[in-house]
Amino acid sequence: MPNKITKRPLVLASLVLSMFMAAIEGTIVATAMPNIVADLGGFSLYSWVFSSFLLMQAVTTMIYGKLADLFGRKPIFIIGVVIFLIGSILCGFAPTMGALIVFRLIQGLGAGAIQPIVTTIVGDIYTIEERAKVQGYLASVWGISSVLGPLFGGVIVQFIDWAWIFWMNIPIGIIGLIGVITFFHEEVNTEKKTIDYTGSSLFFIAISCLIVVFVQAGTSWAWLSLETISLLLIFVICMTIFLWHENKAPSPMMPLALWKNKLIVIANIATLLSGMIILGLSSFLPTYVQGVMGESAIVAGFTLSTLSIGWPISATLAGHLVLKIGFRLTAFAGGFALFLGTFLFFLLDADKGPIYAGISSFIVGVGMGLSSTTFIVSIQNTVSWYERGVATSLNMFMRIIGSAVGAAFLGGVLNMRLNHYYQQKGEDLEIASTDMLLDEGMRETISPETLASMQDGLTYALHTVYTGLFIIGTLTFVILWFFPKATIDKQNRN
């Protein structure tokens, strides 16, 4: 537990830098990928540059959270940042696409510690009154990084070299490390700790199989292929043994008692669903604006960036609201905003234009900011110091899994409906030809009749996707009706 020597402003500045470093890595790479592919080749492995990072982050987040509860936040944070920086250095030197994917795995191995431990440290060093506001500021880091990431990536690729999108992490990470090592102090129980190696291994294998299925099935493999079925079978077996083991382990990696807490259960289910919404919008809104509305990539980027503006604003606001109206009403307000935003996307058509899409995106961002901040603060307020790391990590893990499920499920829906449309109309087109809609130059070479048919097909398919998002948004709103009326425990300060 932190002692009174900790210099909170300097620690917070160091944590914000570290979180910014990990957060921006998710968006800055996208801008540089065409240049990376041009240098390294391996276009067929393109998606794995992103997926490998997500995979390792997902499977280690919970493990790091438990280790932080056992050995303290500081050593686990330092280990995570060091691994992340080693991965960043290696990524810049990657000679092939295969090597880059391996080095991105190392980066993800470090990133799995950064976000949950940063959030947990904030929960440790601030009182409940302060914590709500500071967690809102941390949420702002993610919104700002998602806006600045593509911009920084474009500048670095154009004027320097793509390797620097990874190497820029080195000075940021070192400053963050020095700040935490120097100014953050904690007192950790020195008695011998028991590490749940069996539970951690089973969890690692199970979630790895699940994420690989989400990434590969429906694209590289059929959903009913031998590979998919085999991996899902391994997931079910390992997860079943994991749950049985955790019930008996003296120091379980995931204390199952957490799932008996109604607030944590509701918050985690809502987080899973909201993760699906965010990934769905991020993946398909630019496609709609460019392919159906015929707008430029810059305009498409604007419609999505409004989500990143609404999120940090409302996250900061949530920090004040939870102290005035309580956790339940603030979370409920967030759920309503998600419901309203996804309903507006359900009504979206090409005639409404990009401004309508941008406003809808902003409202979804407001819902994410209000709900996600409330969930983290309420969860941290519910548990003791000894469970705060794993409880915080569990919530973040649910968002990662939600994103993976959303990408797989909604991507599958899009391809299925697009195929159905072309077969129904008897059009001699393939899904791959839809890529031409997203290239302004190529779009001009398509005949008006074919262009209209392709846009109608994409509209038809994406409307189904937005219908799915609306259903998910509605489910989130309904679930939050059951969010308990938790009281703010002012004694739970450390």
C-alpha cells in the first residue's frame, strides 16, 4: 500500500506518460502500415501486426493484475514498461513482417501490464473523492491518443522513417519509469507469496485460443473448419479446468468471489458489450463514409474522431457526477447515451451525410466516457487493496474480449450480408471489389451503374451491422437498469 512519501502529482504525470505511450501504439501503427508493407513485404500477414499485440495484451492483463496484488504495483509496472520498450526497439529493427509480428507480441506482453497497473496505482494513491476525477483524466489520455496517433504516424512516416513510430516510445517510457521509481513508494506485505502457475497457464492457453479464433475464423478459416473447432474445443476444456482449479487454489489468479459481487458482474458485462460497440464503429464507420457517402478519408476520419472527443469530455464529467448523483445514475446516463448513439446509427443513410454520422459518433463517445469511468471507480471502491489490481484488470480484460468478439461477429455479418446481396441481385461482383469504393482514384474508373450497385450492396450490409450495434447498445442500456445503488465508501481510501 502507498505511504505518505509518495509525491502524487509527479507520479500521476509519469503514469499519464506511460499510458499515453501504450495507448498511442494502437493507432499510430495503422498510418504507417502501407510503408511497412512496402519495406518488409508480407501483406498477407497484415492483420497480425495488430492482432499479435491485442492477443498478448489480452492474455496477460489479468495475470499482471494478480501479480500486482501479490508483489505490489511498482515492480510489476516496471517489468511491464521495460518489456514494452524492448519490444519497441526490436520492432524498429524488424527485417521481415514475420519478425515484426513476433516483436509486436513482445510489445503486447509489456502493454498488458501498463494500463491496468496505471489505473490501479491511481486507485491506491487517491481518495474516492479524488479518484473519480483522476480516472476521468486518465480516460482522456485514450481519447487524445486516438486522435493524435494517426497524425503523428503520418508525420513520422512522411518526414523520418516508420521505425520511429516504435522508437519514439523509448524517451517517453524512460521518463515514466524514472518518475514512478523515484516518487512512488508503497509498503507491500513481505510474507511469502503463492503464485497460481497452473491457473495462469490454463488461462493463457484458453484465451490465446479464443483470440486466434476471433482473428482467423471467417477470414483465413471457415467458422466450421477443423482449426476453428479444435481451438474452440481447447478453449472450453482449458477454461473448464481453470474454473475448477480456481475454486480450490489457495491464491487464485482470478478470485471467483469477484463474480458474486453484483456491481462487478453488471459492470463487466456492460464493458464487454460496449467494447463490441467501439470496435464496430471504429472498423466500419470510415468504410460507410467513404464507400457509401463517397467522402474522402479525411472526412471519414472526422466522423470517427468525434467519438474520441466525446469520450474524454464525458469521462472527466463522470468524475464529478459520481460524487453528486452516485454510481448508478451516472452509469445509467452512460448506458442511455450508448442506446441513443447506436439508435442514430441504426437510422443512418447516405443522405444524412457525415455531420450526422459525426454527431452520432460523439454521443457514443459520451456514453463510453460516462460508463467506463464509473465502472472503474465503482469497482475499485467495492474491493480491498489486495483485490484491486485483479478487479481492475478483469474489467479491462472484458473490454479487450468485447473488442475481439465485436470485430469477429460484426465482420462476419458484413461479409455474409454483402455476399447475400450480390447473390440475390445476380451481380458478378466479389467482396474484394468493395476495396475499389474506398479508393477515390479507383472509384472514378467504375461505371455509374456498377458503382451504384456496389454502394447499394455496402449500404445493405452495413445497415445490418448498425442494426447489430443498436441491439448491443439496447442490451447495454437494459443491463444497466440492474446496476446496484452502491454507496461511496469514503473509508476505502487505500
